[in-house]
Amino acid sequence: MEYNLRYYHSNSLWQLKPAAKAINTYTTIDGIIIGMFKGKRGQHPDIDFVVKILKPGLDERPFPPLHSLWVVDLILKISDYKNEVREIVQYYLDFYDSLKPFQTANSRINYQIQTSTYIVEKYSHINQSHTLSLEYVAKIIELFCLNEKRNEGAYMFRNLLQTVLNYTNGSADYIQVMRASEPGFR
């Protein structure tokens, strides 16, 4: 696959303003590059991070992924794979609840994705054409779990996971899910 070389070279994702190399760069089977960049927000700005993704294409630019990307992807899978989607979302709720967040900048630098191999091996049969890969969904959810868990009292991402689970179980509607996926939703 070809990428915009201004943003992806030397096996790393880069941002131009301010110029920075991603702390960690992950690639998915569908060619999406995921970069973890140093952030500066929250209760621990020294270990905060932001996520940006880059799609294949010579003119593509990195952008922060909206939650609606992975949420809609899972919703599309529910009609054929309701039980599997329920299990995946419950897996990430459990992962979130037991997760120990970064304590140091070095633990962030040395972080290895923990969940995607398991998710892809167990649920690869639910991948559908013209949607995101399950590998992308797994990596993005894991990174967002990590990011939110670092800030005591944060709850938006966990609530979004719970709302997707509720939707899968029939106790939330589509509008509730989409509203929960919006930045700043309470």
C-alpha cells in the first residue's frame, strides 16, 4: 500500500504541526496506520497521548479517529453476528475495568497492544467487506480504554462501550449510541 510520505516514513507516523514522530505506530491488516502521539491534557499530561490514523493513499492526511467509526462498524455487524459483537464489547468492558493505566512515560513508549491478536483469532469470521477490519476496531478500542483510564473520574468512553452493549441487547436505540459517541457527550 502507498501512503502520503510526508506523514508516514521510516515505519512511523508523523505529524507536521508541531513536528513529531509517533510514540508508537501500529498498522492494521486493512492498511490503516495508527499513531500514538504525546498529548498534554488531563490529570497526567506527562503521559497523556492522542491517537491519529492515516488511511492508505498518497493524498491522505492523519486525523483523530471519531468513535463513530468503530461504533458504526460494530453496529453493521450486529445483524449477522449479534452474539459475537456482544462478546467483544463485554470483553472490552472487562478489559477496561481491570486495566492498569500507564504510570510513566516509559511504560507508554514501550506499550504493546494486548488484545487485538485474541480478538482477531477468535472473531475473524465476523469481518465484512467494505467495513473496518476487526483488528483496527480492537486496537482503537484498546487505545481509547488506556487513554481514558489514566484520568481518575473519566467515564465517557466506558459509558460508550456500555451503550453499545445496551444497543446489542436491545435496551438502547441508535440515536442513544450515536449521541454517546459524540465528543463531550454526557
